[in-house]
Amino acid sequence: MGWFDVHAHLTSPHLVDREAELLANAKAAGVTTILSNGLNPRDNQAVWDLSKRSELVRPCFGLYPVDAVMPGMIRLGIDYPRDEEPADPQEAVQWVADHVEHCVAVGEIGLDHYWVPEDLWEEQEGVFRQLVQIAIDADKPIIIHTRKAERRTFEILAEMGAKRVDWHCFGGKVKLARRIADELEGHYFSIPSNVRRSQSFTRMVQTLPRERILLETDCPYLAPEPGGQSEPAHVAGSAAFMAEEWGVSLDEVREQLESNFERLMGFRP
């Protein structure tokens, strides 16, 4: 048992050349479980392959919310930075459905109203609902990406009865996060490794129920230092910050977070 990272992108082009180094650093920091989240069928396969090479890595299969409507984005001439040709959204949904038994969670999936224009929101929501239903039917946890769409995501998950959910890098108001924690059973919030320099994430650590908090990095993003590159080893620093804020020992933080992880995921980290 040890630290964990519930939301990492170890197959990111920014990290792929550092695979051995990142895994060694994580192990040295006491990390025993890394959930690497896929963004499309190609990335999902890469995540799955990585999990076969490393005992630390557990695969999560998803579809990035912007990719869920990428054909429409292209049709509307919206300039969105991307590293590869987009996958067909329905083929991507079918890939997750066909392989869901091989992952530990469905993610990341969600809604994004930051990049996606309102004309495509209904289409994006339809894809999201399909993926949520796949997870529910397979009894898999869901890892949520939501940007400028937190309240609508909350409404859909409540309506569909999703009870095993991690809200990754929650960017909405802390008041809404507290409402979600109060009203939706089995919903958790993973705190990234920039927590010391983020007023919002610090506030979440201070005010959310401790039994609803998890660790993540979203690596290579949201590093502890501005301009840096995050990696799974950094969750240990986030845990140390929680110990300071909660006024408890690091062992107590570890015990709490391990328990939280097990309730959501169904296995110990």
C-alpha cells in the first residue's frame, strides 16, 4: 500500500521518452498505483500496453470531451490545438464499450464548454451519456473532466445515477464541489500537485470532507512549480500539504486517502 495518482497521462508525447525515469521516481516516492487515463482509441491502447509493462500502472479508457465533437469543431472552423488526427467519436465510444472489461475506470470523459461552442453542446452531451452508461453497466468508476460545464455535468451524473465518480481537477466553484459531495454518494475530488499554489485547490482541501479527497497529478500538467512538468511522484508532496492543512500526521493522511481510493476503485492502491 502507498500513494497513488488517479489521473495521469503517462502516454503523453511530452512524457513518453521519460517512461522509465518517471516510473522509477514514482516508486522511490512511495507511489504504488498510477491510473493512466486514455483520451482516444490510440491513446487507450497505449495506456493498456503501458500497464502490461509496469506493475505500477492501471489503465483507464476514455474519450476527451473535445474529441467527442471534433468533427463538428473542424466543420465550424474552430482552431483547437491537437497533436494527431481525431478519431471518429462513435468508433471511440464503441472502442471503450468493447474493451471496458480490461480497464479499472472509464476516463477521462466529460463535458467541456471552454473550447466547445454552444452549437455542439447537445452533441457532446450525447456522447458523454453513452460513455457514462457504459461505465455504469460495467460497474466501473468514472473519471470526469469538466471545464466551464461543472453544473451541467453534475446534473447529468445525478440524473443517470452514477455512484462511483472522481471529479478530476475540479475547476468550478468550491461551493458546488461541496454540494456534489453532500448530495451525490460515491463522488470524489482528486487534487493535483499544484495545490500549494492554487487558492481553489487549497480551499477544497480545507473544506471538502476528507473522506472524499484523492490524489492526482494530471501529468505532465499542473506541476508544483510554475512552468514545470508534473509527474506521479509529486503526489507525495500533495499529501504532505494535506497533513499540514489538516493538522494530522502523514500516516493519518495515507490511511485516509487509501481508504478513499479503495471505496471508489474497489481495490487497495
